[in-house]
Amino acid sequence: MSLQCRMGENFLNCRFPPEIEHVEEILAKLSSMPLLASRKKIFFDLSLVLREALNNAIVHGADRDISLQIECTVSIDPQRISIVVVSPG
């Protein structure tokens, strides 16, 4: 199974096997969200946090076992950003 994402104006939800290359694909999708497009500093900070959370889920939570799945959801509104990363570990 490869990266599968659903995206709305203010959310991104992705499911994927624990492979590091999916992290950059997710961040690329995130960069096209309207609330982040003009906010470079917020996107940079969010990218750092999300990259670390996803890498941790891949390496430690799923132990890079490609039979497992990781799910992440990022929701954004003008006052808050919510990040949820779910891994099997």
C-alpha cells in the first residue's frame, strides 16, 4: 500500500506504510493548504514538528514494518493547528 491522503481546505489526513520517503510527500501536500501558503514561518515550524513526529512513528512506533500503517491528520484554523499521528507502537 502506498501513501493515501484526503485533503480539504483546512485539513490533511494521510495513511501510509512506515517508509521515510512518505514524510516529504506529506509535507509537500501540506504546503499547498491555503492557510499555510502565505505563512512561511508557520509552515516551517509545523514542518519541523510534523517531520519529527512522523519519523518517530516510522522508526520507533512501527519499527519500519511495512505491513503496518501510520495515520496522520493535520487540521488548521486561524487560531490553532492540531496534529495527530497514530502508529501501532
